[in-house]
Amino acid sequence: MSNHLFDAIRHSIPAEAAVFIETGDSSTWTYGDMLQWSGRIAGAIDTLGIRPGDRVAVQVEKSPEALMLYLACIRCGAVYLPLNTAYTLAELDYFISDAEPRLVVVTPKAAEGIKAVASKYGALVETLDDHGGSLLELAKGESPDFVDATRAADDLAAILYTSGTTGRSKGAMLTHDNLLSNALTLRDHWQFTAKDRLIHALPIFHTHGLFVATNVILTSGASMFLLPKFDPAEILSLMPRATAMMGVPTFYVRLLQNEGLTHDAVKAMRLFISGSAPLLADTHRAFQERTGQAILERYGMTETNMNTSNPYAGDRIAGTVGFPLPGVTVRVTHPETGVTLPADETGMIEVKGPNVFKGYWRMPEKTKMEFRDDGFFITGDLGKIDPRGYVHIVGRGKDLVISGGYNIYPKEVESEIDQLSGVVESAVIGVAHPDFGEGVTAIVVKKAGSDLSEQTILDALQNRLARYKQPKQIIFVEDLPRNTMGKVQKNVLREQYGNLYAISANA
């Protein structure tokens, strides 16, 4: 009898005295501390009457204690449900009503408001923070020698809600083996060992920070600097003692703005990884010029963990997300017919492997719609596989613009605009148009002091893109709206500019 995920973690521990976590204030947690505190908290959860399969919803600040709570849920067989710390009470009402957790763990300052929501659904509410809380107080009275609940490979370990860019968020059900298989694959593919020390500045309510970063460290017996947020100066000060960093593109853009980023500053680092949002090719090139190191970009999503990665040893090509990971199959199909497309043709990305989730929580019909009969998951991402086998992400299927009956992939238009002098970045969306169905619309951030105009961009694109792909209008903004993981929120832009052409038509 075993606990599929935690047994693998336990077997990866180099020594109980080995450091697992070092925080920004230089306090440390050893692997022995991890075993003791995850065991005590698991005992506390069990004492509260939480049984294997029950959901535990968690909305707390990032801390070592929060990671102990995640591991405690794995050990006692509960299903861990991390929630973005920015969610409002109205949003939490939806998640709690949908997931029906038996326990909700929050910060002390949020407890009263959440108790009012949780009580409607019969959920217990406990608190947790860096300085102790009721769950931690309860845990202090529990034995550290918790007997882990038996959990098989196919048992649920977590539910992560999708970002909900269209309609209500869906709960992706992730099993013990979804998490473990992906962690072991990434550990080996990126060559993590007990000698590594990761700079961890990502949130832990998301796949990237929780399951990629944390689980890779745990299964390699490595250690990490656990930081509450990304601060470029602090990151640079830690690099002489670190070996790797996982981040989102914004991290690398901000590091490049710091004069301290040099070859010498990163000489102890062996690996920089980027994901969760597309990394601009210019950022990739600029970082390599400044540091001599090529950022390794990979591709994953809530429902599948990681699917592809640029090679550890080999060409890391800017603008691509590399090859399918070992054990993962990726194909590109025609969005309507499902027929597999040849190399270099754009279509729907589909994946299959032990990393792919079990389905959407209490949505059997939606789950069925998203899987092919042969088991491939339809990601909703548009992309292509080039002749060398590198996977390219073009955009989300829902971001496809259909103008005058033509399909337009925003990434193609964005790539042309982003190459222009004076452009920082762009986002291309389709906006309802009385003549074309949708009008191609470019939202552009220009460099400070640039005199770039709409006409300059339109003139530059004239000979680079077919006429139907050229923007009907270009709008300049200070910044693009992003979610917590750095992804541009095109749904926000579509809503903001939804009446753009209706106004023009009525003028």
C-alpha cells in the first residue's frame, strides 16, 4: 500500500538535514522539517474529519507553510485546490459552490468574509499564515509520524481551475500520476539533481510555480530560494548561490532593464526557463547577448502540465517551444475535421500522455468534447510543427480572427508589428465589424519617446502581409492587460474595444 506521489518524494530526499527551502530572510527548512510539518498538518486535516477524496481549497500567501499544506493534502489523500490570492468573495463563491470543499484555508484577514461564503456550502474554514494560524496551532499537537493515506496513480491529487477567459472557469482534475510523471520527466530532461538550487519567485496557486517548480525540486532532492515575489535586484543578488530559475517572460524583460545583468552575474547559473506566456524572440536574443545564456522556453497548460520543451543540450530556438517531452505525443490537426496536418501547416495542437488530466470536474459532457476518440486532448491552442520537429504556438483557437471569410492568425500579424522600430509589443484581436464580420485590430505598446504613428505601421505592413491580414485600426496603449502569469488578456481587450467599428459605422 502506498501514496503514489509522496512515496516518490520521500525516496528522493538526499538526507533529512539537507536544505529544502531558504526564504528571503535567510531562514531555512530542511527536508526533515518538511517531513515533520507536512505530517503534522496532515494529522490536523485528518483530525478535522477530512477524508481521502475530500477537497481542500486554499487561498493563502506564498510561504513555506503553504507548501507544507500542499504536501499534507497529498499525504492524507485530500484533493488540493489552490486559489489565486486576487480572487474576490464573489469569485470564491463560485469555486466553493462548484468544488464543494470540506475545508477552506485562508489568511486570518480574509477569514470572516470567507466564512460567510463557506457556511452556505457546509465547508469548514481554518487560517494559515507565516506567523502561525489555527491550522498550524492544531498541527503542533499532532504527531510528525503521520501514516500516509493510500493513493493510487489514478487518484485525484489536485483540481486547478482554468483562467476562465471565456465563460465560467472549469476545474481540471489532476491525478497523482499526472503530477509525478511530469515532475520526473522534467527533472531528467532539465538535468536537475540534489546539487541544484532554484530561484522560485512564481506564485504557488498555478501549475508553473506549484507543480513544475516545486515538484521538480522535491523529486530531485534539490533546494530552492522561496521568494514572495519577483524583485530583480534580489534575484540578481541570489544568482551567485543559485543554479537555475523558472520564470515568466516578464521576469526576463525586467532583468534586462537592470544594469546588474551581466555575464559575470549569471556565471553560477546553468539554466533559465520561461513559460506560462509567449517569450518574445527579441527578449530571447537580448538576454543571450547580455548573459551568454539561452533561455529555455517550454509549453504547458493547466490541463496537461508540461507538453514540450526546448532541448537542454541543443539549439534553443527563439519563438519555438521545442520538442514533445519524452512520453508525450503532440500532433497538429485541422480544427474542423481533426485530420493530422503535415509539417509547417497551422492547425489545432493535440496532446496525449501520462501528463494529460483526467477531465473537468463534474463536466462529463465538456470532457468528452475535448478529447478525440483515440485519447488525444484538444488543447485549444493553434500551432505548427516545423520540419525539424520544433513546435510553434500561433495562438489560442478562440483568438483566431475571421475577417471577410479569411482565417487570420494573430501571432503572424503581431510578429510583423513587433519587428518594427519603436514597438515594444503588440496584441492583435478580432473586433465585430459591420462589413467584414471581424476587423483585424492591433493594440500596440511603443517605446518611450518613439514618434511611431498608426500610418507608419500600416505603411510598413503593406508589403509584408496580405491585405486581408492588415489591421483596420491600430490603437496605442501604455501597457497590455495581463493575468498573474503574464499572459496577455485578449478577452479584456476584445471587451474594451468591442464597439470600435460600430461607433465608426454610425459616425
